[in-house]
Amino acid sequence: MLRVLVLHGPNLNLLGNREESIYGTATLEMIDASLTKLGVELGVELVIRQSNLEGELVNWVQEARNGYHGIIINPAAYTHTSVAIRDALAAVNLPTVEVHLSNIYRREEFRRHSYISGVALAQISGFGPCGYLLALRGLCEQLAGSRAKDLSRNS
Ligand code: CA2
């Protein structure tokens, strides 16, 4: 069974309570519930975590080496600052989809640069909570494709 790690960065635990005009009204619990439902439909095991701490996110990315096939991450503000998260993702070298609720390229200048995108398989930005579902579908397609190639190579 495919296993995917979903990581939410700082302040995303506040979703649905403030800044609704930018991030919408869905809470993180609602986003996680819809991801979990899609995971069941797709037959993928999901582990979902949120942290406000950069080092904790780095530790979880490193741990993904043990038994995960891919990562979905919204690094939130660390997107624009964290060489540490980028280095951890590069080190584990798992297919990673970077998700943003808002379109970061339509916002303030400092949000238009991502340290993460250069080590990600793909970035989804601006679709709100739906972006996480698109990320899971896209990642699963990609992982299924790589598995099929491996099987035909080894047969
Ligand atoms: O659009 C996104 O998903 C972001 O990753 C969200 C981050 C922001 O720093 C990035 O530039 C883009 C912020 C997440 C904080 O979310 C809040 C939710 C409610 C109230 C306050 C913050």
C-alpha cells in the first residue's frame, strides 16, 4: 500500500478562524478529513501532521525515509525562509508536492519566492483546500506510474 506523509506548517492550525478572505472558511480539521476520505478512496495510507516549529517539520521530513512513498507539504511561511526544510526534502529525495491555499504569486513580493519548489515534483498554489486533493491525486498517479515502470523493468 502507498504511504504518503502530509505536513502542514506554522499557523495553519488557525485556518477557518481568521483571515478568511485570503485562506477561506475551511478549518484544518475539515481539510484533513477530506484528504483522509480521498486517501481511503484511492487506497493510500495517509499520515497527517501540523507544526509551528521548523525543526519538527525537518525531523518529520527526515523520518519519511522510513516507509513513505511521497510527501505533500504546505510549509506556510517557511516556504519563503527555510533552507533547512528544503535541504531535508532534497536529502530524503521522495516525490514531494508543495501546496499553497492562496496563489503566492499574486501576493506580497516576499511570498513570491519558494525555497521548496526547486526540490518539489510539483507546486499547487491558489486552489484553496482543493489544492491538497489535487496534490494527492497527482502524487498517486505519479507513484503508480513509477511502480508500473519498476515492475516492467524487473520482469
Ligand atoms: O497560501 C498558503 O497556503 C500559505 O502557505 C499560507 C501561509 C503563508 O505564509 C504563505 O505565504 C502561503 C500562512 C498560513 C497561515 O494561515 C493563517 C490562517 C488563519 C489565520 C492566520 C494565518
